[in-house]
Amino acid sequence: MKTTVEISAPLLEAAKELAARAGTTLRALVETGLRRVLAEHRESGRAFVLPDRSVGGKGLRPEYQDADWAEIRRAAYEGRGG
């Protein structure tokens, strides 16, 4: 398929020179570059999934069921200088 793309003159000249040195065409060079960018985008576009590292148990102890994070943190560091 034919399309028109505007490329800066210095970039186009550098790409033509590279294609000539590599014994390939400008079209092949552009297609390779686009494939690489698309592959990078696909790889980095994946959502991070945190592995489940939970352990067995029944949740918080009854005295902390309704506690806020500050209270739980105070209890966790109690006597540890925190």
C-alpha cells in the first residue's frame, strides 16, 4: 500500500544512506523501524499484574478490624523504635 509520510530532510538523508550501506531499501528500513516501535509498544503496554502472595489466615485480629492504617502501623512498630 502506498502512503505519504513527511520526514525531515536530514532524517531522510540519513535513512537513505543507511539503507544503501546496509544493501536494503528505504521501504524495508522504514518497515523494520515501524515493526520495532510497534513491538515495544505492545510489550510496554501490558498491565502489570502483581502476583498473589497472600497466605492463609482469617484477616485482621478482632481488635484491628475497624482500625485505620495509622493505628495498625503503630501496633506493628510498637517497641521497635518506630
